Amino acid sequence: MTALAFGFATPLLLLGLLATVIPFILHLLSSVKAQEVFFPTLRFLKRSMEKTARRRRIQNWLLLLLRAGLLALLAFAVSEPLTKTAGSWFSGQRYAAVVILDNSMSMAAMSGSSSRFSQARDQAASLLSGENMPTMAALITTNGGWVSPEMTAELEPLREQITRSNIGAGAAAILRPVQDALDMLEKQTLPRRAIYIFSDLQVLSFEQMVLAQDLARAKDVHLLVVNTGSGSVDNVGITDLEVIGQRVVNSLLEFKVTLTNSSAIDKTVDVGLRVGGQAVGAKISKSLARSGEAGSSATLTFRHRFTSSGPASGEIYIEQGDQLAQDNVRRFCLRIGGRVKVLVVRGYSDPADSPSMDPAMALLAALDPYAGAGDAPPWPIQASVIEADNFASTSLAGMDAVYFCEMPAFSADQAKAVAGFVQEGRTACFFLGPNCNANNYNEILLDGIKDEGGLLPARIGEPTGEVSLEADAFTVDWVDVSHDYFKGLMQEMADYLTMQVHRYYKLTATPTPGQTLIRLAGGDPLAVTKRFGRGRVLMFASTCSPRWGSIYVAPVFLPMVHRASLLARVSQRGDDMFLAGSPAIIWPEGLPNTDPLNIQVTLPLDAPNPGAVVSVPVRRTTEGAMARFEQTTALGVYKWKLIADRPLDDTPAGQFVVNGDGRESNLASYTAEAFTAAMQRAPRNLQNVHVAANLDAVNEAASLAAEGHNWWDFAAIFAILFLVLEALVANRGKAKVEEAIPDHLNPKMAA
């Protein structure tokens, strides 16, 4: 519990308490015993008068006490009684303080001619060098940079660290630094302790603290907030960027951006796309409603097709300036792969059949419809065909995916080659047909592959169905439209359900079952998939030729095969785009089998030390070689290259980008009154909370609060109540005395 100290503003006036003896002195002086004279005619009243006298003695003592209390209260009131919190904030006294400096991205917003952060930094530095600097201090920056290991009396290093501090573009949760500060202050023996927060009171940063339930230990700690974020807000920011599509040369990509207006007025902005430093396409003008209203946020979409492979970088930008320049640009860095290489293995081809009956031809039409055309437009997939008899392990070299069309059977060596191909992160697809040996598939590809329960996603049973004009076809009643192979391909669910087959193989689950993607109306799966190693296996229970059905003419078939092939690219580990404050994972490829290896990262132009080089080690994992880079507090483009002990013919190199946390674009903040009231409410009940726009003002507020509460007004009220009570008791006593005199002897009654 918080202890209270009691005192008086003018204690000399407490001498007035001596006046409380005056009623007793007057009583003694007026209580002289008179001479007794006996009148025989009054002896009959003696018993009644003695009884009345006893009552009057009791009433006289009560009046004496009331009058004495009245004089005491008057003396008490004019002395101005005060209550103060023990350990109050007095100028010039020894105290311990933890300085929390908010260096999140919102603090980069301009406030007048300087940023919120520069103002906060200057104020924090002045705290440690002014007249009221703490005896012991520590420093915590919210977004990297510095956290004091313990309190120290050496303030000069802390001042220097504050001066060197810079913006870290991530979000700041103030609650965690406050809890760390309380941990340090609990070890201090100084009677006065404080936490100084230099921040903009951004709702995002302080919301957890406002809602915190476990701040009881802060009751005896002064919380002083220097708010550098007051004033009007003018900001529209790019809060999110999503790149949709396969990162493959000639493949159309969509850049979906989210805009948020945190201004108090409606805003209109022009948004554009730059690739490699050059503007691409037309800008989009967008109007946004004021903050908090419907329409204050909007999504825009830009489209671009990269015509060459390799690293590609660019940015979405807002042309107009505002308070926070950092969120007017959101960068991207992509790995654009070359054309996806796909191998189609033709398992059966009857020379007497029409080419339209060849399942390999149906696949080629989906994979590379412009193959052989002289003026073909750019296409992201390059497909080739070989006969089943010519398939060997070397056939898979350089391929990203392989499709087996009615492959009759596999040898053990072929199965081993396909399994290794998939485990490395590629895709194998099987279309079963009339000439497939189900027993061979199960024996060689399922039971013969011991890893992960076998290569196939299901066990192959007997074929079922009739192939004739009179036979009914089996229809599809369900497709997993949430899977990457199907997501967003069709606008209507009915377009996914157009596949029909007359004959198919029964597929049954294995101990490590695959995932059903397409299901027939009778409940049997038509397409099943599973992860195998880093790659994927896909199997259809029927062929893609017209022999057993109409899979190849279904609207969803061609885009599904196209999508599955683009997703087969082994090097796709995600984009090289990271949020400030989160680690950047670098996946260098083509590394030599030598140790040790290091990655050298060059910091971006917006870093405090632009162009500086930081070295991080390369670690080999089951997913490949990787390096983890932690120093991502600055926004911009980071470049990296591999460093080995010996020269390399082809040194791996690349780049990645760091963007700010989009939530920081919302500059909405608590008012000083709202934050203080929230801290004072249960269950926090923190009374020593002060918020002001600068250090002098917040210290003055704390000093005024330390003067305590003056209770003279309450003392005066009690004195008045005692006065009224004294009058009531005195008048009541007088009336009762008169009532005790017999009517024939009472002059008032006789009259």
C-alpha cells in the first residue's frame, strides 16, 4: 500500500489549540458556589430540582467538549492540514530513474521543424544533465539500440548513448520496457524512484499498458511521460504490400497495397509503382476518408511482368509528402526465376491413334501452348517430352517438375531417381491410365521407398467403370479450392466441378495418407497429393487423355497444371522482404562444401552508419545453408555476398529489403487526460502519473502533486457543523430546564 505523510502548511497557527481550554476556564470561573438559604415552602421541590441538576451537569460537560472541539477545529483549519504521498517528488532530492526512449517509426513523424524523436532525445539528454538529474539511472530504447544492464551513477555514458540513438522502424510496445524498468527499480534503496517515458503516446504503443492488469508494484513509482506527439495529425501511409503470383520470368504478378489515413481530414493521394528505380505504368489517385471513418483505408492493385530472371527490386510510393515520410514508400525484393522447366514422360502411344488421344499432347497444351510458334509471346514454362523407354535419372537434370502420363511401370533405379528428385524440392505428377501396372506402382514407388511412408500419396487398387457411349460418367462433387493449386483459379464453384471420368483406379489411404484434392460423387478420390521431403507428389486416378474421360477439357485443368508447374520451382523460399526488427533469413545457393563460410551484409542508405558491413556466419540446416541477420532496424535495401576462405568462381550474392511495421503509420495517440485517467483506474490504481509536453512541465506537475492535498476546507466545514451542534445542544438544554420548573412558579407560565 502507498504510505501517506501528514503535515501543515502553517504549523505555527497550531498554537490556537491552546484556546480549547478557554471553555473550561470560563466554566470554573462561573461555577462559584452561592450561599445556601433554606425556605421551608420550597422543600417539596428539592427532589425534583436535584434530578434536574444532575441532567444539567451532563449537558454542561457535553457543551464544554463541543465548544473546545470547535476551537480546536478552527485552529486546525487555519493551520492548513496537508497529506502527501510518502516518497513524493521534491526538487533536489536523491532519486533513481529509468529513462525509456521511444524510437519506434511513429517517432520519426515531423512535429514543427523537427521530428518527435529528436525532441524526445533532446529532452531525455537534458534530464541526465540538469539540476534535477537522478542519482542513479538506466536507459532503455524501445526498438533496439540500448538496454542498460543495471542502474548506474555514471550518467555521462547514458547521455552519450541517448545522443547516438536513432529510429528503429518497428513497432514499440511500451509495457515491456516499463516492466523491465520496474525490475531494475525494485533493487534500488533510494526512497524516490521514477520512470521517465519520452514518447508520442501512440495508441499502438501504449494500448497494452493501458489495459495491463499487473502494475501493482508500480504504485510507489512516479511515472512521468514527456509527450512529443501532441498536435494535429497529417499522414497517409502504405501499411501493407502483398505480391501475388509466381516469381517466374514472364509471369504476371500483382502488387496489392493497403493505404491508411490517420489524418483528421479527408485526403487524396497519388500512388505509383517503380521497378529498378523507374516508374512503371500510370499512377492511381485515391481518396480516403478521415481517420476512424469508413473509407479511411483502401486497397490498390498494380500489375507487372518481369521479362528477365534474377533479383528484382522496386517500390510502391505515395507522391505527396506528409508528417511521416517513412511510410510513403514500401519496397519489395523478389527472386525472379527463369522459365520453369518441365519434363513430360509419354508412357503409351499407339501410332494408329489420333494425336488428340495422346495424354502427353494434352499436357503440353496446358504447359506451353505457344511451343514452336515463331512469334510466341513470353511464357514462363518450358516443356519437353521423352518416351518412357528413354527415361533415366539423367532425364531429370535441370528440371523443376516431371509428369508421367500412363507410365507402364518403374524400375527400382527409376523410382529412386524420382524420389530423390522430389525430396530436393521438386514436383512429380502421375496420371494413371489403361497401360499402368498398379502392382508395380505399389511395390516399387510405395512399398519400395522407405522414406516418409513411400513416394505415392495413396495405394492403387483395381480400375473401375465402363468406357462406352452407354456408360454413365463419374462426376466431381468436391474440389479443395483452398489449396494453392486451385485457389482463385475460378470465380464460380461450378467451374471447378466440370471434370468427368468413365474409368479410374480406386485409391486407398496409406499409413501416411495424402491429401484429397478432387473427389468423385461416390466418395472416391480423383486427385491426391502429399509432401515428400521438400517437394510434392501429385497423383490422378485417371488419365488426362480422352480414353477414360474428359479431364483435359475441364476449364480448371489447364490453369491447375500451369499453377502446379510454377509452384514447383525449387528456389522459391519466399521473398526477400522483412519487417523492421525481425530477423532476415538469407538462403545462399550453390555453396562450396567448405567451412567456415560467412555472409557480409552492407547496411542501407537510411542506416545510422550507411554502407557499413556486418558479417554473419552461414549455418547448414536440413533445409539448406542459411544465415540469420538480426540488425534490421533501418529501412531500405540491404546487399549481401558470400565470403569464403578461398576465392570462388561464382560468388553467391543478393539483396533483401526491410520495411516498417505498417501499424506504426497510424499516428493516433492518447490525450494526456485519457492516459492519466486510465492509469488511475482499477486495477492499475497508479496515482503518481504525470504527462506533459516537455521535461520542465512534467517535473512541475510532479512537484505540484508532491505538495499534497490541503484539508483546511474540510476542517472549516467540520467547525461549522460543531458550531451548529453546539447551538442545538445549548438550546435544547435551556428548554428542558424551563420545563422542569412548576407552572405556578415559572414566570413565563404565570404571565
